Amino acid sequence: MSKKSNPSRLDMNASSENDSSNSGRSDRSLRVAENSRKKREAEDPFLLALKYFSRVEEGTPWRGNDVLERHMAVVERVALSQGLPPEAITVMLDFALSLRMRTQFCVRTLKILIPASAVPQDAVIQGVSWLCVGKMTVSMQVMFLRWVLTVFDLIDSKDQLRAIYGFIFSFVTEESLCPYVCHLLYLLTRKESIRPYRVRKLLELQTKMGKQPFLMHLLALYKIFSPELVTLSFPSKMKSGFKNHNSTWKAALSAVQRRNNVEVTSDLRLTFGPREQPVSKKRKMRSHLTMPALSSVPQSGSSGRKALPLEQLRAFPQLLENLDRIELPAQMGSMLGSSLALHYLDCVRDSSAFLRLNFWLGHALHEEFLFCREASSQNTVEGTRFLNTLISTQRLLQEGFSSTEVFLYRFLRVWDGSLLRPEILTLLSDIPVVPSSRIKDLLFEPLMQLFFTSSLFFKCSVIECLNSMLLKWLTWHSVYALEDELDISVSSQNPVNMTLSGLMDSVVELVQFVGRIATIGLQLEGYHTLLLSFTLDFYETVCDMYLKYNLPLVLMPPAGVFYPALLSTSPVSVDRLCHVMHKYRTNLVSAKHQEKQTEKPFHISRKTYRKFNQYVVSIVSCLWNSRAFQPGMGIELGEDLLTRSKVSEYWGAFNLIHHPAFVSYAIDFHQKCWPERKELDLNSIKAGRRWDWYTEFLFCRGFQGVKEFVQNSFSRRSSIREVGTDSQ
């Protein structure tokens, strides 16, 4: 037995020796690693600085403290060059808010809290806890809240912040903190956050402080989630509720993120601006705007419903299957770059999501297109890309954002007419109906100044923009108008209830405005064919408002547009004018029939009929009867002026044969009829059946407007008076 046991003891001894050997090697590795770490820390001044600030005791003198200054200089250099990592944010924020080095030095620390990537939620929670200690001054508390609002989208999670919603809400009673607390609550609010006592408290504050924008916006959000608790009525358009005072942090944060080549947060914008806009010295540094990446905040907790982040969706059917558990992204601006995210907004009609996205857009547009002055080709490219994304978003949703509308009204007053012209005019054409009482101040005055001081092509662009605007207004009316009621809603997310008469007043103002600027613009540009073409495009929309869009309104073009088109040297302009007048006749005849047949007739002014008849008489007199410039024929000129023109038979100078727009066709027809003739006698075309052949010749050349007018407005055997009477 002893012999057998000896090998066993030898093996155990050998195993023990191996274990001790392995343990020794492991201990040595740990010691080497620890020594290496200590050596690295000893050599890395930034790590030494963080260790110093994490361990420095309260009451340590800061005046004349060279060690403190050396470590602070290291942290400042890292913060401003590459940003602070999350662990450094935690250390430095706790150091600043604990006031271990007096208020002045802690303010200096807060100013350099520039995150390189994420901000730990625990650090923010710990910072909030310092608010109730009573050590910080009010200015320090305000500065901390401003910093939280600046880096809000970089906080790695917000579940614990929402868990202490009630604690944060308790600070709304502090008058100095209230605007910033309301802003933070606005970003954190969910339906479960709404409580009756919180609504009562906000209403009490409103009674005490007045209708402050920050209180109004927070209450408006509460009303969306719980309309039964908030009985206040809010105007459809309110002032921006939350001001931005964080330009210093944002400029530094933008510079850091540009160097690190990471996505810029939703609070950072493109810096460039229009002419003659005074800019404060604080906004000299250029920032940068790109669409944030679509990413949701990781949610922790024991919620029974597992949320599905939007960025995980890959197809529309997957979106439909998970509509009830979609988690919105941390940065609402990222939704603009995702078609699936926009489809989610369109399907769910989440008012809170629209509010958040609208708030993000308001800051992006105002701060970076209005309040910054530097422009460069790179910035212009970025601005173009951003605005085109916004345009495609609004068209996908088939409605605009109220923040875009407010931005455009302000931007028009400082715009030079050239910066991002296509994008600005396209956005302008998408705005909903503007009440007639405000449309002059908001749109007409700034547009008029630009229109008369800009080039021909800008004038054409403005007329095209206003034509698109009118088309959208009429389309909204035809879609949203109810059969038995006159109230319509021109925007589903920003409801503006307007009666039919209110809509008609706005349309009348718009049409009359275009008539005024087109009349003067044509004179300034020598009745340029291109501007005349865009003007006739506009009146093609106006002439068919009753039949095509069911709007009981007929508005005639002014004489300053009609007669230049009738006497134009361009056959296309004359043909289109005839087409427009044919459409007017069709609408007026239908309206006349409607007045006689329906129980609820609408009345079109007799001035409209008289003006239409006058225009018809002018067309017939010029093109058909060769009686231009004679009394009663619409266009009258003094006999002395006609004599001085030295034009023989001036009364026929604008018929279909001698009209400057058609004379080349008359010559071509003459040569085809009498190829052997050497002398040109255009008057011979008027004899016999040749006149009918000539009109058919013109119709075959594509002048459908002239054909419609001739065939439907009068016959060759009709007199001028019969035409006017029949049209009336």
C-alpha cells in the first residue's frame, strides 16, 4: 500500500508546485499591469488632473495654487481640442457643482464641460441632486440647467431623468429657474408625467407671472397629452417658448465634433446668413449642420412593453406590425432623413412627436439662417441639402411645419433674394393660407421690395412661387371643405380654422397683389415675353377657380396684364390669353347658371361681367373685326397719337393677318396659296373663303387657345354687341 501511495503523493506535490508556479506568474502579470497603469497615469497629465479633481478637498485654496492651475490648464486644453470623455464629464461636473473651490473657479469649470461623445446620465442626476443642497448661487444653478439643455441629446439614457420628473418640476416655482426648468420638462414630458396638481401649479404660475411663452408651450404640450386637464385655449401660432442662450457651448462643441468626425447633435446648426443682419460678437465661430443619425436612447427599466427603436426598422410592413411599440429617436432631427420615420409620423399622427420635431426645426432655421453672418460655398451646399430635405419631408407629409412658416416670414425681411433662392421660394410656396389681415405685412411688403429691385429671372421666380402657393391654397380648399359647413382646416398638425369667406379674402388679396406687381414688373422689363409667360401661368390658375376648385370666386386680370398679352409680339402669349379668356367664359357661364338654379346662390359682381365683356370686345375688335383703337372697341387712343404713328389703316394692324405675332404665319400662308406671285398682298387673305382657310391654317399650327376662343366665344357672323350680350 505504501508503495502504491508514494506515486500519488509525488503527483500531488508536483501539482501543488505547478499551481504555485502558475499563481506566481499570474501575480507577476497583475503586478506588471498595475505598475504599467500607474506608470501611464504618472506620465499622462490628463489622468493626473482628473485624479486631482476627484480627490481635492473642500476648502483647498485656489488663489495662487499652481498645482490647481496646472491641472485645470490640462483639462481645458483637452476639452477644447478633443472634448472630454464620459468619465471626465462625471468628475469635473461633480467638482464644479460641489463648490469645493468657490463659485468663480467652478463657473470656469462648467464652461469647459465639452463632451467628446456621450454624457453619462448618472452625472446629470448627481448634478440635479446638488440643486437642493443650497450651496450654489442662482446664477450657478441657471448655468448648470443651460448646460444640461445644450447636451440633452448626448445624454446616454433618460429613463432616470424621467423618473425624477417630479423633483425637477418642483423648481418651476423659482422665478429665475422657471424658463429653463420648463424647457427641460418640455423635453422630458410623457403622458404619464401629466398630473392634475402639476397643471394647477402651472396655471397658478401663469396667473402670477403672466402668459410667459415657456409656460404656454409646456401647458400646450400637457393639453395634447391630456386635453381633459388643460381647458385653456392656445393661439395657433405662439412665440418661440424657449430661448437659446448656449451659443458658447454649442460653438465649442461643434468645433470638437468636427475635429472628431462625429455626427453633430440636433442643437448644432449651419452658420451662414443673409445680408444686413446684425450679429452679436458671441457668434463669430462657425458651427456645422448635418442630419443627426437615427438612433434611439437605450431605455432601461422593467416596462412590460419592449420598445422597438426606429432605426431597427427595415421595411414598411415591419413598421405597420410594430406601430404600438415604436421608440422615437433621441434626436428628432434625425427623422427628417428617414422615410420610414416620416411614414410613422404620418400613420400615428403623434402630436408630441410633431411638437418635438417642430421645436427642433425652429431652432435650426432661426439660429443658423437668421442669426449667423458667415457664408461660404461649403455652407451653401450644406444649407441647400438641409432645405431640400425639409422640402421633401413636407411634401411626403403633405403639410408644412409652423416653425418653417414663422422662419420664412422673418427671413424675407433680411433676404437678399439670391441666397438659396430655389429652396426659399419652394418653402414659401408651401405655407398654408395666411389671413387677409396679416398677409400684407408678412408676405407682400418684403416680397414687393425684392421683386422691384431684382433681376428679370427673380421676378419670374416670384410669380411662379405665388402661383404654386395659390394652387396649394385652392387644393386645400377642395380637399378639406365640408359639404354642409363652411369651416375648413388648412393644416392638420397646426389647425387654423378659417371660414370660406376668410379663405376667399386671402385669395383675393393674393391675386390682386400679383396683378399689381406683374403690371409694374412688365413695364420695368419692357414687357419681356418670359415674365409675361409666367404671369399668364398664374392667371390660368385664377381663371378656373370656380369649376376646378369649387371656390365661388371669379377674378379678372388687370388691364396692365391683359393688353400687353393681346398686343404681344409672341404668338404663344396671344394664344394663351385666348385660352385664359375661354376658361373665364366657361366659369362665368357656369356661375350664371348656378345663380339661377341653386337655392343658395352666390353672387358675382356685375363689374366682373362688364370687365370680361370689355376684354372680349377688345380681342374680337383686334383679331377678328379689324376695328382696333376705335371708340367702343376696348382700346382707345387719341387721334393725334394714331396720326403721328404714320401707320396706314391702323384699325387693322392687329388682326390675325397683320398682328406682329401672326404676320409671319400670314406670309407663309400667302406663299402657299400664291406661290407664283412676286408681290405680297396680305389683304387678299381676307377675301372669300381664304379667311376660313387661313384660320384653319393657324389652328393646325397648334394655336388651340385661339381656336377655343373663336369656336366658343363667338361666330364669324356674330356682331360685337351680340358677343358681349351673350357672354353676360
